[in-house]
Amino acid sequence: MNQQAGSNQRKAQQLSEPLHQRLNAYALAASAAGVGILALAHPAQARIVYTPAHTRIFPNHTVLLDLNRDGTTDFRFKNVLSTTTVGSFRSDRLSIFPQGSNQIWGHKTSRGLHYASALQAGIRVGPSGAFSAGSRSMAYGRDDVGSYYCVGKWNGAKKRYLGLKFVIGGNTHFGWARLNVACDLYKVDAVLTGYAYETVANRSIITGKTRGPDVITLEPASLGHLAAGAPAISTWRTAGANK
């Protein structure tokens, strides 16, 4: 029994690398057929697909997040810098917008404002999460005639996580995005440092889990290009704020 258990454990530990190789081999065919990464990983072998990143979300820019590499934007990060005509009042707000019926883990304040929760590592993101539809504010900075301040759950956040709920082929899946956010005077600057999703529908995912036999780590500069269907497109895409 011990010998058999050891053999099964070794097999489990070896699953991740062969799956990664198969994903690389099948990515081009998947992009040509319009198929996302989800279709390439068998649920019994891989449950979490993790993509490391280093994507800056600076003022007046939008970053589009495609969690499962199917060519469809699942969420949009928008960093909007606003100034009055006389220039005496300036503000900067970082927000996240779900696409379609996708949802974000967040909360509502007593004043009726909707915020995205800045989750710590180790939180179970799944069916029991505090998800709701609509955009969520993350951090806000303001300059009111030389009086500066920054507010929001994500202000000064390091290695905090967004809880994400999104739809693939009519099925609900869960994921997370990891960010660092800073506010200097009134300007908000954020960096998306990685994201992951669970390939099995309605199964929870743990924030910050990036290692283990059930995790596939993808390289955004190589496999991401192929999965997006064009060699010049990266895993994430940046567009102007007006788009």
C-alpha cells in the first residue's frame, strides 16, 4: 500500500510539466479554432491556470483582462484622471468593470458607494463569496486646491487580491487578480502582478495559490500571444482610456 501511494504521489507531482508542454503544443491550434485555454486542460489533471504579470495601470489608461485566454475581455481596469476647467480640483480613480454577467467580490458602504474588496492571500473565492454585478471602485485620490488625500480599500495595497466570478460557455468559474496599488499626492498607480482561474465550473479557488500539482503556470510573453490568436498581442492588452 505504501509503495502504491508513493507511486501515485509521484505521478501527481509530474502532472504539471507535461500539461504545460501540451498547452504549449496545442495553443496555436486552439487560437486558430477560437478555443480558450480551458478546453486544453482536463479538469482531472489541472484545475488552476496561473499567469504571472507585471502590468502597470497608470492614470488615464485602461487594461483589459482575459482570464482564460479565449480572446474575450472578462474585466476592465480603468484609471481615470479628472481635472476641472480652472485646474483647482483634480482627482484620480481606479475602478474595475466586469463585462457581461461577470461579477466582483465587494461591499457597499453606508453612503451607497460600491467598492472592490482587497482580499488577503488564502481566501476561498467561490459560490459563497460576496459577489455582485456592476463596477467597483478600488482607490481614489484627490487634490482640492492643494489639499491632498487618498482613500479606498486598495490605497497602499501590497499583494492584495480581487475575487472574480465570470462565465465560460454558460458555466460559472472563479478566479483572482493580484495587484499592488499606490497613491502619490492624488495620483493612483497600480500594477497587476498576476491572475488565475479555476478550470472546473463552480469550484472555489484560493487567492495566492500558484504552486502544486493542480496548478499550471503560463508565460504571458509566449503562450499568451498564441492563445490570443495573434503573435503581437500579449495576455493583457492596454488601450486608451477613451476606448
